[in-house]
Amino acid sequence: MPLPYPLIALGSILLGLLAGGLGYSDPYILPWFMIFTAATASMYGFPWGLLAAFLSTGLLLLFPGFSLMALALLLLSAWLAHGIGESLRRAHRRAKALARSQRLLAEALEALPQAPDRETLLRTLPERLAALGEGGHVGVWVPTTQGFRLLESTPPLSLKEVPASGVMGRAFREGRPVYVPDVGQEPGYIPAPGLKTLAELALPLEERGEVVAVLNLERNRPFPPEEVEGLFRFAQAVSLQLSRLADLEERRLIAELSERLQSAATLEEAGAKALALLLGSLGLPSGTLWEARGGRMEALAYQGVEEPSLLQVLKEGLPYGVGLAWQVYETQSPVFTARYAEENRVVPALKALGWRTFAALPVLSPGAPRSRRVLVLGQKEERLWRKAEVELLLLFSRTLGLGLERLTEKHRHQAVNGLFLNLLQRPPEDLYQPLLEEAIRQVPGAEAGSLLVLEEGAYRFKAAVGYDLEGLQAIRFTPEAMLLWYGHPLERALLGEPRTMSVEERPIVEISHQTAPEEVIDQAGRAREIQANLCLPIPYKGEVLAYLNLDNLHDPRAFGEDSLEAARFFAAPLATLLHEARTRHLLEEAALTDPLTGLANRRAFDRFFQEELKRAERYGYPLSLAVLDLKGFKQVNDRLGHAVGDLALIQVAKALGRERRNGDRLFRWGGDEFAALFPHTPKNGAIAAAFRYAQAIQDLCFEGLCLGVNIGVATYPEDGTSPDALLSAADTRMYEAKARGQVVAA
């Protein structure tokens, strides 16, 4: 404190006067005046020290022995004392300033844990440190693709964006504090409007090791090293708090996501809840959860999409290979971009609207080798993706994958069980198509397929999606041909083990040509377009009842372990259902079969005639009908007995069967009347077939009694367009042939 120095000075004067009065000589008085002069100079500066020196000199003149040497000593003591005093005063001011800055930093540090989120924390920093930037400004700047954007400042600045150069640019690039005592000397320096800055301090603020903002202080006086060190420690504390808030936000978000997924009943509901939560947390406007289904990406859920062109994209889905979602599906690697227009794969509608920032991540299921779902988030404005955001999104997508997989399994069980319960009540022919369609929906990677069922020792196409079933139904496959297509021994087929095949590994089209006519399988079965195939044998009690084929026409790697797992899920219930259908089919066939000859009966004729006529009308091909009435059968039956009569009918059925062309259907109406249906056959073809049948019957003789036949032929559409009209025409012509003694009348 300054009080002791005047007291010392006053005391020295009094002692000097006392010494003079007592007659002390000059050498004893001079030190006291030197103390007075030095005290004054050290306390009040050199000018006051000079004044004290001259005053002391005047007083010394009263004493004998005064010399100029005394004056020199007094002046020297004043100069030396001034230097010491100035150092002490500077140290005192500096200590006060440091104490003030430490107090402000301590208060700011105490307030850090009170910030509820990173945004609030960063925005409140300038206000808390405003006193340290007195005479300048304190601002928090966040990096952008072009430089820095002002988040908050005190006092407010009109300058909102600056390039990534200067002191802040160095601090951001180097990841360390940068202090410049005279920033005006920095190359490229642009002073803030209204500020005459002398010193600038830029402090990088990190979040999980990544610089996410720069705390910038500018003022018109230098920063002492101790203050710079204190601010550096403060920035470290802010960085730790930012990382802590990121951890808290991550845990909170994942916990809330798990709760929302648990409460969701469907995949669509789960996706919508997840998107709403994530977009709100990241402050993004829109997002979509895509699912790869065959050759298209379909929107499972979306949020914040309002533009008509984008809504149309969501409605139609993404064609194969278009957009970042397909890129992520193929590479299984996330994509983060702030320059969407420069990416290789873009959605034209998004590019046209000027969208720039996107994140696309695979939504992986546990144990799955690849993701079928892709999470895409975006906004029109450019945005840098922080490391903490990237880590959060990766964790979010994994958690979402777990929840969606649980719902997928649940949905798969419900859908298949409901389907099977429903199909058990339906005719066998009605169950094949729904079964195939459900398999395509449930097995990842499938977009087309077919179902081949064993009938009469051969496999026939019973259902198809993406192919011409009518054309495929003309093909029949032997068990050996199906094993060739399956590519594994019968033992594996009897275990119901699915297999996958890709054009990258085997020539699918060549194998197809080995098992079926090339012209049919290429056109009706699109064999040259198939990129990947999954074949599932359906065994039951030592027999393969059917083969389920699922195809992808775009992606050679469409089927993975998740596809095989889903296919295996179908094997057992599908085998049970096909066995039940087969049993019902046998019972139905028994009801539709003549027990004596083994041919279909009149009831079967009525059913198949209706079906074939509808197909002929739909596809515009001819359909012919023949009605056969045996001659001479009554004599055989009456003369030789009913046993020989029955044998005669059996032999007629066998003779007709030997002459039957592929696709013809034969029926026994009852008694000695038979009928035949000829699909895709005009009248001349039907007449030729009728004559062959007649010749086969005329060759049958029993103990000298030979059979004959009269046949009436009618053809759609020339002889009629309804079952009754065609039957009436054929029946009339059969009686005409009998009356005229002809074999065939048409």
C-alpha cells in the first residue's frame, strides 16, 4: 500500500531538521533526504522524484558541507527508485487483471455443466467471456465447407461468414490455440466492422477429438501469457463438456429409439417413429427409410418430404442403381456428403431442387452379411457432418436394424401363418399363386419367381410372378431335369436345403437351356434376364413335392444368408401345405375320375371345359371339342357279359390314351360315350385327331365282335362361344355321323 512511503518521507525530513539543529554534519543528513527522494519517485513517478530531489537540495543548503555530489546522488536515487516503482506498479496492475480474468473464467467454468445441450453451451460462451474481450469482441464460429459461420458473438457482428484463413483458419487446421499480438500484420486480415483490433486469440473447441467450433477473442490490448494459458485451459474444459454432452445425447437417443421400436406394431410404424426422433435430434428437415425389394428401392417410411416431385419418387420407388441408397446397398458403406450434385449417383428430382447435404447409411440386421434397408437423411443447405454425428448415426442405424429385424421375424410368422390357415380352406389350384407371391415378399432379394409342383411323375409350373405362366405351363420337367437345375444331389433336396446361383458364378441361361426348350424358357421364362436364383426344394416323406424358384433380374448378389434363412422358414410349412393340397387333389381327382377307365368323368369335363373356354376367350386361340359314341359296344356287353363289356371300355380308354397328343384332355361321360378337348387346336387339327382316335377304337375286337365310333366335332369360336352352344353343335354332328354312317362329322 502507498501509505508507508509518505510517512517515511515526512520522517526523514523531520529527522534531517532535527539533525541540523543538533549540528550533525552533512554525511549523516544526506541518506535521509535520499530516502525521501527515492520514496517519492518510486511511488509517484520520476517527475515527482525530481521535485523531491530539488526540495531536498534546498534543505541541504542549510547545512554546512553541502556539495554538488549530494545533488547527483539525490538525482540518481530518484531515477533508480522510479524504475523499481514502475515495475512494481506494472506487476500490481497485471496481478489485478489476472485475478479478474481468473475469476471470470472460474465463473464460466462453473456454468458449463448447466448447459442442457451443445447448441446452448456454444451460444452462451460469448456472453460469459464478454468482459475478457472488452474493447473488441468474443465470438463462436462453426466451420462450413467455405470457411466459418458465426454462431454467436458479443457484441453482435454484422459479419456472419468469413473464409477459412487468418488466425481462426490456422487454429482450425492445426487443432491448437493461435495467439497473434498484432493481427493487423497478418496477411489477408479483414477487420470486423467497427472494431480496431490489436490482438486476436483463436481457441479450437473439440468434440470427441474433432474441432467443431472456434472460440475467437479480439481486443485492442494484448493478452498476457497467463491469460492465454487460462483461456486455453478453459477451451479444453469446454471440449470435455462437448464430448460429455455428445455421449449423453447418444445414450438418450438410443434409449428412446429402443422404446419407440418396442411400441411399434409394423415396420412402417417403426420407421416413421425412428425418423421423427432422429431428425428432431439432428435438426434435419427430412429423411427416408428405403428397403431394397428386387429391382426397386421402396420407401418403408419417410418424414418431412413435401415437394410433389419428391413425393412422386417416394411413390414409384428408386429404380435399380439410381441414387445414393443403391450405392450404399451395393457397397454396404455409409456416404456423407455436402455436395450432392457432384456425386456419381443422384436422384434427378433432388438435384433439380438443389439439395446438397445427405447422409446414407446401411441399416444392418444382426448376423446379416448385407443390409437390405438404407437410412437417408438430407437438407438443401450445405452442412459439415461432425464426427460425433457420424458415430451417432452409425449406432442409431445398428439399433434400428435390431428393432426392424425383430419386427420382420414377427411379421413373417404372422403373414405366413395367416396365409396357410387361409389357404387350407381353398382348392389346391388356388393356393399356388398366393404362396409364391408371399415367398417373394418375405425372402430378401426376390422380385420374380415360379413354383413347380410334382404331378403324375413330372414337375409343372403352377404359379409365376414376372413370367408368362401360360407359356411355361407347356413345359414338363422330369425329376432328373429338376436335379440338374438344382445342382445338388437328391439327398440335399430331400433335406429341403435351399441353394443360390448367380451369373457371376454359373451360366444360368445355359443351365436353363439344358432343362427346357430354349425358345420357351427364354421368352416365357426370361432366362437370359435372370441375374440370381434361389431354388428351394419342398420335400415330404422321401419325395420332393415341389421346387420354389425365386429370382432377381438386376443384382447378381441379391441373395445372401438372410435370404436362405427366410427360405428355410418357408420349407416346412410349405411342404405340409402342399402335402395337404396333394391329398385333397387326389380326393378331388377321385371324385372327378371314372373308376373303371381312369379317365376324367363328366363332372371333370364340365369344369375343365369352362376353364379352357375362358382361356381361349382371353388369349384368342381356338378350342375344339369332340363327342364320341361307341358302335358295337351294346352287342359286346349283351353277348359276352358285363365283365367283357367293362374290359372293352378299359381298352378303349387305353387306346385313346395312346393316341392322345400333349395337351389333349380325354373324358368318359358315362356308358359308351366319351369326349375330348383340344386346346390351341383349330377344326382341321381336331378332325385329324378324331380320325386317329376312331382308327384306334376300330382296331379293338372281342371274340369276333369289333367296336366302332361316331364322332362329332365343334370349334370355338366358329361353332359357338358358349359351352352349351359348342356342346350342342358337337352332339348334333355326332348324331349326324351316326345317321349317315360316317366316322367323323364337323
